[in-house]
Amino acid sequence: MADEKVDLAFLARQQDAVLSELRTLREDMTVMMEIMRRLDHRVSALETAVQSIGTQLTDMHAYNRRVEQRVHKLEESRL
């Protein structure tokens, strides 16, 4: 590059190289953004599933507690 003469043709080649690299970077960014969008949707779905599981566990715990109370009442009535 030190031996090359700096003229309009040289500058045009450099500009083409820079623009080519910029296009490649934009394409890479597009791919990365799509990957991030997909991951974001998956994380949202997992968060929803975890919340649903938490609700189900709470409901199951409440159900078990009610059953325990009924069993306790039945045991007391037998005594």
C-alpha cells in the first residue's frame, strides 16, 4: 500500500472495500437480530410456563391443605 499511488481509482477501490465490509456487517446484524428475537420469544414462553407452574403448585398446595383439614375434622369426630 505504501507503493500505491493515491488517486481517485485507489480511493474508489478503498471505498468499495469499506462498503463491502459494511454490507457484510449489516447482513450479520440482521441475522443476529433475528436470533435475538427468536430467543426473546422463547424466554417469554418459558416465563409464562414458569408462572403457570407456580400457579398450579399454589392451587395444589391449597387443595392438599383443604384435604388435610377435612381429614383432621373426620379424625376429631371419631374421637
